[in-house]
Amino acid sequence: MRLAIGMVETRSMVAAVQAADTMVKSADVEIKDFDFVGSGIVAVIVTGEVAAVQAAVENGRERAAQLAEVISSNVIARPHDEVDKILED
């Protein structure tokens, strides 16, 4: 079964760390990547089962919004195999 991918992008390192912490505490997800995009924008990417990723992203977004600007968030339920190439170490 393919794992879902969820992302929260903020304009603050502190908010991104808080979002990551909230996401892993609120659902059974794993942090896949923590990306410094530039201009203060930081993206946190998690993986897990679809429902867990949806809950984690929603909770992470809400918590990050209390601290800073949330640029965007998204959940991809069943990403194509090619997407994994983007996220490989």
C-alpha cells in the first residue's frame, strides 16, 4: 500500500518545527523531509496512511498558524512512484 504525503509550508523556522512536532504527536506519521526553501520559508513533509496524514497536516497547519504565516499545505493520498524520486535522500 502506498503511503500518503502531507506538507505544511510556513514563513518561519519556529513555526515549521512546531508544525512538525504537532504532526508527529497527533497522528501516526513520519517526517520525510524538512526543507529550507529560502526567504524564510520552511516546508515539513510527512508520510503515513491517508487518514493519519490528513489529520497531521490539519493539526500542524492550525498550530503553525498561531505562530507565523502558513504559506500552504497539501495532502497527496496516493502519490505516483515518480514523486518518490523527488523526496529521496
